Amino acid sequence: MTMNTEAFLVEIGTEELPPKALKKLSQAFADGIVAGLAEAELAHGEVKLFAAPRRLAVTIDALQTQQQDKIVERKGPAKKAAFDADGNPTKALQGFMRGCGAQVEDLVEIDTDKGVWMAYNLEQKGVDAKALLGNIVAQSLAKLPIPKRMRWGSWDVEFVRPVHWALMLLGSEVVDAEILGHKTGNITRGHRFHAPQEIVINHADEYADKLANQGYVLADFAERSASIKQQVEQVAKQAGGEAVIDAELLEEVTALNEWPNAVVGEFETSFLAVPSEALVSAMAGHQKYFHMVDGNGKLMPNFITISNIASSNPQSVKFGNERVIRPRLADAKFFWDQDRKQPLDDFLPRLKTVVFQQQLGTLFDKVERLETLTVKIAKPLGVESQIAERAARLSKCDLMSEMVGEFPDLQGVMGRYYAMEQKEDQQVADAIDAQYQPRFAGDDLPSSAVAQALAIADKLDTITGIYGIGQVPTGDKDPFALRRAALGLLRIMIEKNLDLDLRLLIEFSLKLHEQVKMTEELVNDIYDFIISRLRAYYADQGVSAEQFEAVRVCRPAHPVDFAKRIEAVQQFAQMDGAASLSAANKRISNILKKVDGEINDTVNAKLFAEAAEQQLWDKLDALRETVSEQIAKRDFVAAISELATIREAVDQFFDDVMVMADNDAVKQNRLALLNQIYELFLEVADISRL
């Protein structure tokens, strides 16, 4: 049977959708439809997503217009239960045939592992795609990741925003359905101002072009984003500068506009006396403007706004936006001037009025813990205690400033500026800003030892406190961002090569929380939680799950050791005979797990009955001292390379020796020998897991 195909289009027209969720909603909508088509066994070609402020749409090329006919095998009773002694159908078979509408001659026999069974092959006609698509779309919409759905008017329908129309076409034919309270048709609407009239879509293929040409809507999110980026760069160049395009801001602006047009505006140069981060925050955060820099990377007194209309008077759009941004920048200047009227220390008592977490006290309590913890971490890094303590003491003061109150994303940034204004040590000022690094995946790490100590302390205090009161992250819920904090402190320790004992720091931090009772179990749980963040970290670097697990089970207290062991395991995996030695270690591990009772600490060479035992013992004895020295120097790569030389002796041992000998003393001695080998490998990694 020849398979007919047609282009498919579905569009949901709404009030303005939440910009930060638009891409996620669009992808989920398409994914749900594709999953529904797969379940319905409808083949198709390319899937294209469209997402604009007032619409979600999906087009699908070459969608199969009808399911394929197929044969469905219905299994009946076993043959021996289907006929009586005279060969007549039993009641079981008669009931089965009635259900199938079949006669005995229509049945077939099928061979199974349990014998011969009776069956009927039913020819099932394929269903028309038009009869299935409405439900497929509805199911996808019902599963969209919408935290809170809304109702409007007197309707019972719920969606992320009120829905005004629904369009669904298969080729040129309307797919008859009701979607979110609206009967589907072939009508869409264009831009709210440029083309508010109804636009007829005659065929699914013409959707994007017709919307752009008649409706003043660039429905393709990626195309719209590229257009905005290109326009912003072009107008910035014409104005004599370079646009700074933040990826998140670009995505949000793309989600806010259907027909984007870039316009450059200006503001007074006097505002440039305010720290550039504050001005940028005012422009981007409040007004969704892009900023410009000159050839030296310095902020220019310009901004670029994206207008959602092609104005016949762009100068008017420019002036209007300049009027809007001026009070915002004036506010930033006012906050800057007000905050500098008192030293940072004066903000400290106000932290007593802000609760960090109800059970863990105020931000002032947190600062007091940070002073002690930062000094503890900073000492082995060679930082003066006075400097570390001062950085911690001032670390949260800017949270009480007018500027950070208005622009929360400037926490740390403004603290650094205010510290520099009052002539604090540069290390202290930089640490106040860098304590929040890394703020996101791939972000820079604190560069100075003071900043590294403060950043680790800040993250560890939050983790131990929140985890200690039982608020463990579950699923997607992690309100205190403990996972991000854990990965951040690990990255600092590993990538900055800081030789710090994580377990000891966890214990020390827990003791600073008066509300938390420290137990060995709690320390282990927090250690495991933090270290588990390395699983994805190393997976991104090409480390296999088995290689990660080989190190994790050894529970190294120092994250730097963890990194060095990972490197050693990766190098070991490339060696000749690595698989053989891993398998031998697995065998040793399995043997030792089955042993009841204690295994001897010492090996008695006088009990050796086979030459292979003595050979293995001699080899182990010869490399033990070298390996121990390499491990003490944390040269795990050299240690595992040395250990790998024992492979042939281990293979010979298992070829020639029966570990579980009848003589108990000989058996215990062989177990002790294997245990010493296994324990020595564990000083680096459990290669049996490879």
C-alpha cells in the first residue's frame, strides 16, 4: 500500500506568553506531539517549532495521513485445552472464536516455549490521521510544564494564558477538533498593531511565510533571535560602539517581540560615574536594553532597545525610551551616593533583621560562622587570619545597601566597590565579589586565596546547615541551591588545586551550627551528597561511570586526591592488560566478600604450597614500598602504573592455586595474600569496578 503524506500544522493563539518560559513550552509542545505520533505509529518528516509572544505552533513535514493496516495476533487457549477427545472445540475455544468472530478454519497454531497455542490473526485497518491528531495535540498541551494554570472568563478551560484561537491543518484540510475550548480552523492572526485582521492559512506549508509577509510576525524563534542579534550589532556599529549581547537577555527579548526593530538611545554621560554594573543592571533588568562599550571595553552612554513595531517615526521611539531609562539611571546614581555615606561596617548590625533560615538564624549569625570557617580554610592556603576574617565580616554587608536592595543581582559586586571606596585591602574587596563564584556552569572561579577560602566557606556553611536540619534536596526541589553550591566548592578545590580535607571541613562547619547535632552518619551523608556532584562534572570530561565509581568507593577526603585518582584510573584504562587485571581484582573482590569472619592481617610465607603463591608474594613485596611512597606523594598515576606490573603474577596465581584449600591455615593465608593486594589497589582506586 502506498503511503500518502501531507504537511501538518497546529497553532495555539494566546495572550502574551511568559517570556522566560516560552522556549521550554515550545519544545515540550513539539516533543509531546512527536511522542503521540510515535505511539499512533504515524511516520513523519522534519518537525519545526514556532514560538512567539502570542502563539505556539508546530509544523511537521510528510506526515502519514493514515495508519498502515496491520495484522494483530490474538492468542487463544493452548491446543491441548482447545479440543476435546473427539477433536471438537472446547468451551474455551468456542468463547475465543466468538470474541474474534472466527471459525475453526480461520485459526492458526503458534509454537511457544510452553507448547502449541491457538491464535487468530486479525486484520486491523489503519485509522485516518485526522481522527487522531486532535487528541494527540490535546494530550501534549495537557502535559506542558506549566506550574500554575489559569482560567479566564466563565470558561472551565485552563492554560498558561487565555487562548483566543486554535488552528490545525493537514495539508489544506482543517483537522476538526476542539482545543482548549476553541474549535479548530484555518484562521490565524498577525501582529497586534500592524496586522490585527484575520489571516487565512490555505495550506500548512505556507504558515511561516504568510505570517511574515502579511502578518508582520516572525514566528520562528531562532530566526527572530538571529534577526535581533544582527540588528543590535549593526546599529551599535553605526553608533560607533560594540553591543554586548547577553545570551539570556537575547532569549528573553526574542520571546517578547514578534516583529523586532532595533533602536539606539542615549543617556547623559554624568551617569557613567556610577559603577557600570549598576547601570547595566538597570538597563537590562528593568528595560531589557542591550548596552554598548567602546574599543577599550568601557560602557558608553547608549543603549539599544528592541521595539515590537516598525515605526514610521523611529525618533519618537528613541525619545520615549530615553525618557523611561533616565529615572532608572537616576535611581541607581542616588543609591550609589547614599550607600557611600556610611562605611560597610555600619550595614553589619542590620543583618540581624534578615532571617537566613528560620532554624539557622539570621544573616548576622551566618557572618559570624563565616568568620571562623573562612579563617580555618584560609590558614593552609597561606592567608593571614586577619585578612580572611575581615573579608568574611564584610561579605554580606552590601545586602543591606540601597543598591542591592533594588538590584539583587549586584550582591558582591557592590560590596567590592564599597570596600574599595573605604580603602579596604584589595584582597578583601575582591573576595566580597568573588565569594559567589562560580555563579553558573562554566563561570570563572575566585582567583585569590582569600576569595577561594570565603567562597568555599559560604557554600559549605549553607550546605551543612540546610542539610543538617533535614532539608535535603529532592527531585527538582532545591530552594537553597545546595547542588550548585556543592559543585562550586568542589570546582574551586579541584581546579585551583587546594589541598583541603573536605570531611574535616564538614565536621568543623557542622559544629558551628548550634541548631544541628553532628553525627558520623550526618558527616558521611553530606560528604556523599557533595561528592556525588562530581559524577556529572567528570562525565562531561569523558570519564566513564565505572571509572568514577572506582574512585568514589574509596571515599578520598581531599577532592584534589579524587581528581588525581581519576587521572590515574583513566591512564590505567589505556594500559595493555588493564581489562585482565580489572577482572582479576573483581575476582579477588568477590572471593573476599564471601569470607565469613576476619581475614588475617599478616601473610606467612612458610605456608605457601605452590610456586605461584611465592612468586605473587615476592612481586607484592618488591613493589609495596615504591607504591606506598608514590601514594604518600599523591602520585597516583605512577602508583597505579607500578601496581599494574603485578598482573602476570596474579594471573599465574589464579591458574595454579586453589584459594579455598581444604587446609584451613593454607586457605586463610591465601585470603590474606589476596586481601593485601586488594587493599593496596584501594589506596588508589577499586579497579575491580572497571
